[in-house]
Amino acid sequence: MSDTQRIVVGLSGGVDSAAAAWLLVEAGHEVAGVFIRRDGSSDVSEHEHAARRVAQFLEVPFHAVDASGDFETLIGYFCSEYLRGRTPNPCVLCNAQIKFKRLLERADALGFDRVSTGHYVRSTFAGGRWCLRRGVDATKDQSYYLSALSQTHLARAVFPLGDRTKEDVRALAREAGLPAAERDESQDVCFVPGGDYARLVRAREGDRVRAGEIVTTAGEVVGRHDGIIGFTIGQRRGVGVAMGEPVYVVDVDAETNRVTVGT
């Protein structure tokens, strides 16, 4: 990256994106903050308020981008995958198809060079192509979540936190006095507060959720379920059957509406 560039930073309202923006400002880059809205409500969310406070603290322009249509499509995909007996990771698609797409669009509209986020990853250019690499903090590495980024994305992306640990970033934010320094981080999918995925699917697709059988790998019926959306291959807790030894979900079949368990 050259000495000074114009960089759009995705501000989520959390400490990581705030620290990334602060590092870029401190390095002398021209920064603009962008918050990506998940719904079309006219109400300003707590996260957007927090992101705006960070931008005001850093004295950089702030933009809110409405991506509610994109998220509606993503949520539809999320629900349909559960109904097919699969467990999706919407964050992988969101980063490639929504977050970085929207950030690059805003960067182009503003005439900015690069985009940046607070992800704990690194990128390098080798062998004629950009490579996404793990962050140095193994407990926070987020390369999997950005694994669908294209060469176009990576060529213009900056990841200031890739060489830092979460502990260092939190300390940096406190020392800098960033408004987001003490904000807790969420481990939930952003559009599923509390992590109750099945409840979301039922609310949107309840007429397609059907009760069915729980069977062993030998085909013996050992219980019933109230919807395959509540099961994930590899799951042990909450399976709902007692067989005298630990059992795991080994198959979820949407066609037969059966959940198979085994040891």
C-alpha cells in the first residue's frame, strides 16, 4: 500500500472495525466510514449509532448504506438451506456478496482507492494473484469467513488487524479512547439475535416444517422430531433420544424428513 490512500472502512459499531479505522487514520490515510444497514426501517439501530460515534470521534465522513434487499435474499437462502437438511454459514456469502460488494460500490462512488474491515486476516500478493491468509491470532482468525472473496475484492482490501491479537486491539482501543473500546462482541449471526435459527425459519417458513422420525443407522425408529431444521450433522446435544451412550446426528434427509443418529 502506498504512503497515503483514500480508504472506505466498514464500521459495524464494534471495537474491531473502530480500531481498524483508527489505525488507518493514524497512518495518514483519508478515511470514510460506511455502515451497512440490514433492514429498511427508518429507525437508526444501536449498532449504527455506535458506528456513527466512532466516525465522529475520528472526524471522518460517515455514510449509511441500505442493503435490506440483499439481506432479505440472504435470509431466504439461509432458511431454504435448513429446510434442505443443510446447515448454512451466511457470513461467508454475506462478506463476498453484500459487505465487500457494497463497500467497493461506495468507494467507487466517492472516488476512493481501497476498502477495509476489522477482520483478523492478512492478504499477500504472490505468484500473480492475491492470497488470503490467516490472522496471527489463532483464536480470532476469520479467513474462513472471507474465503469467498474474489481477486477483485482482495486487490482493493486492507486488513489492519491481521498482524494483531484481539487483546492488543482492545488495549489499543482503550488507549486511543475509542467509543467502541468496551463494546461486547456478538457471536451470533447478525440477523438471528440470540442464535435461535429454528425460530427464524419457523417464523418465515412454518408451513414447510414437518415433524418426522429419528432413526438409527440400522433404520430403527428411536424417536420423533418436530422439524429437521433443529438438527445439524455432528450435533450431540439436544438430539432428543437416550440410547445408553453418546449419539450424534449423522444424517439429515429432507426428502424422507428423517434424522439419523449414530455413535
